[in-house]
Amino acid sequence: MLGFTRIAKYSFFSIRVWGFLILGIISLLIWLKISWSDKAALISPQLFKNLRFSMQLIAYCFAKIATLALDFIFPIYVQAVNHGSVSLAGWVTFPGAVINALMAALAGKLLDKKGARLPIIIGIIASLTSLILMNVLAPLSNLAIVLLYVLYYGGYGMCFGSLMTSGLITLGKASHAQGNAIFNTLQQFSGAVGTALAGTLIALAQNNHVGNGTAVSSKWTFMILLILIIIKLFLALVFVPKKR
């Protein structure tokens, strides 16, 4: 469990962690100050004044946070809680990845015919149902993990790309390149947040017992992700426009 030792090396309240956090906030404020009135800025922060764009961007980020958190947890869960092999831990997420690709293709067709709202709402409801079942059924068997991950990832495939498309549509064509850069940048950041969230909770809970600690921290993570997806559903219902 060397990876968890590294995760727990610095606590959240350590000088090192808060130092980098404050540095990041200061850098963000400097960027806002310089770029706000600069018409030649590579990315204009004024795009965030578009409420539909900003709220769909947040929903997009929540989707990525939840997905990377589950991607991090489930292989560890299979090994630490269910005492599965390393190869099984790797294969347990494979069916979900396949479904994700298939649902993304289906979402594209639905988006062309019905608009972005339908695949987004269907996808979020599927992912939300999966997270509710994760919370209710935990501790999870390997089979339950496979099935629930397929359900979650199918929903993710339906809504993730559609949220980006819908968000970009709310911007003028002249701003599409900047909007695309914002989505892709925050996708990477959100993935890091999701992994850090899951890893931190696991490291905190594993102090006493690896197996029980992983089960407990996973339940904590499922609850947090459930809240994020509920908020995501609300944002989608309010800010994703119907097809015109």
C-alpha cells in the first residue's frame, strides 16, 4: 500500500498543502485581473458571465470528478475489501468502459435528433440511480461493482459529451475555441480533484485496517458523489435548454 502512504504523507492542513493552495488562488486572481479587460486574451474570463455556459461547465466538472473517483476506488476495493486478484481489479471496470463508448455514440445521435437535453437528463438519471444503489447495497460484491459501474458509466457516456456540446452552443461561434479550451482544461483539473478526493478519504480511513478502512472510505465517497450528481441533475434541468 505504498501509494496510500504517499497520499497521506502531507495532511490537508499542512503548511505545504495550504501554501500551494494559496499560491494557486493568488495566481487565479492575477489572471482574472489581467485578462478581464484584455480583448486579446487567450481565454477571456468574461465568458463565465454566461450563466448557462458556467452552470453546464460545473455539471460537466462534477461528472468528471465522480468518474475519476470511482475509477480510483473500485480496483482498490476489489483487492482490499473483496480480496480479489490484481488482474480481476483491472478487468472489473472494463465492461463499463465499453458501455461508455457505446452510449456516447448513441448520445450523439439523440443530440442531433432531439437536442442535448434528452441524452443529458437520461444519462444523469442513470448515473444517479447507480450511486443510490452503491450507497444502499454497500459493501459491494465484485459482480455488483461490475453491474453498477456499467450503469454509471453508461449514464456518463450519455451526458458527458452532450454537456460540452450544449455548453458551447450557448456561446457565440467566435468564442467556441475559448470555450473548448476551458472545457478541456477543467476536465483535467476535475479528474485530478476526483482522484485526490477518493485517495484522501481512503488514506484517512485506512489508518486502522486496510480492508475495513477501504470499505468505510468508499461509502463516504459514494455519499459525496451522490450529492454532486444530484446537484448536477438540478443544474441540467434548469440550465440545459430545450431543442429549439
